[in-house]
Amino acid sequence: MEKKFFIADAHCDTISKIYENGEALYENSGHLDLKRARDIGLSLQLFAVWVRTGEDSPFKKASEMIKTYHEECAKNIDIVAKIRSKWDYEDGKIGAVLTVEGGHVLEGKIENLQALYDMGVRLMTLTWNGENELGFGAVSKKGEGLTPFGIEVVQKMEQLGMFIDISHLSEKGFWEVMENTKDETPIFATHSNSKSICNHPRNLTDEQIKAIIKRNGYIGLNLCVDYLGGNLLSFINKHTRHILELGGEKVLGFGFDFDGTDDLPRGIRGLEDVYKITRKLRKVYGEIIAEEICGKNLQRFFK
């Protein structure tokens, strides 16, 4: 019988999707729900709250989505354990970590960061693709980095113990995060791939990957076809192999981006098809490295 790996994923937009659609976390029409999660052995999931850029009162909207997250976790308390700090994985539940995608929800107010932390948020993606009060996103044509407020936010996150996520951030912004945080602070790229394999602004250069490795951070493989460079499962392996060749066996994992993209590789409908990826990893890289990628590398941050 095939051994089931501990599966952990650093990014999905499921909470935002069920909030907008009025669906449930246990079972829904999206890529990910708890019913399928239990079936495939998902043990740790980071749930992102994403508010569309340009909306009025994004902090209020994010707060409403966070309320939905807590309500859905309460409805499924026999399945889900919310993680705010260290968590014991032996109880057989799915660990759930609340995150925010896009620092625009702060509305330029540092006190809103503390409020998010108090609501249970433990990771924040600094920008989305464009610009906000914190800095410039990966697809911004201005090529700028963090603003003074962005530096203040990064340093406050470090102080609070919130993980800093640089996915979606400009390359200049990435290096400014590195310059304005301590050497022992791990940096996350929750859902980004390799730019050497697919030259997309959302992906990471080799230098960025090496910097994250040096910080003992985390890189989550994104299944969006645009960032993979093709719609075949083999493209996932291309990114995996390259990041491993750079020394990333202890930082590489999953950041599927389920419910955040409609463009998944052929054969991947959602969480139910993740086994196709894990089997390939086991076959190509062996049990130990496959197990690290599938979940152990992300797990260590919450143990």
C-alpha cells in the first residue's frame, strides 16, 4: 500500500471564494474543501484572505472574510485546528493558518496590522501585482520597491512574529525586505516559481531563491500555468528540479494557489488530483526529498 505523505500547502484563496459565493468550507464547487482535504491527507493549509484592489474599505472587507474563516473553522471543529502559534500535529486534524494577501487591506495604518494579528493572521503578502501603500508589485512597470510605510510594516511584522510573504512583490522590494529584516528571519514566497524556468515577473530569480535558502525560508510551487510556463505536469518538475539544484531541498514545498487561478495544469482539477504530483515527486526524487517538499518543509515553521 502506498504511504501517504503529510501534505501541506502555503496558499489558497478558498476563504475569499466561499465568502463571495456563499458556499461552505466543508464542501464547495471550488478547488479545495475540507471533504477532499481529509480524503487526500492534507494536514496543514494556509488560508489567504484576498480583497480585490481598488475596493472601498478593504480592511472592513478583510475583517468580514476573516469572520467567515473563523465561523467555518468553528463549524468544522472536529476536522480543523486553527494555528496561532505552536501546534501539536498528533491530534489528526487539519491545521489551518490564517493569512492575508495584499497589504492594501491595512489602508496605510500600522494599527491595522496589530488588529489583523489579534484576529489570528500569522502571515501577510505585502503587495498584490500592482502598487499599494507598502510598495510596488511584481508587475508594476515602475520597478520600485518598498515605501517608508512598507519598511515600517515589515519591521512590525518581524516584531510580532508574523511571516513576511514576498510573493507578488517587485524584485527591488524583495531586496529591501532582506535589507530591513534580521538575518535569522525566514522569508516566505508562498506561491512563486523559478524565473529561470519561466521568465514571468511573478517568479523568483536564482539570486532571490538562494537568498531565501540562506534565510531558511520557504518557497511554494504555484500551479498557475502562466507561472509554470506550460499546462503539463512536467513543468512542475522543471521548477522543482531547478530549485533543488540551487540547494532548496529544505525550503521547497507547495503553494498551489487553488481557488486563486482558473488556469491549472492538464489533469489537475483541484485538491483531489494532488496525488499525481506527489507520486511523481516520490518517483523522481525518492521518499526523503519528496516528503520534505510535500509537507515537512512547511510543517517545521508551525512546530
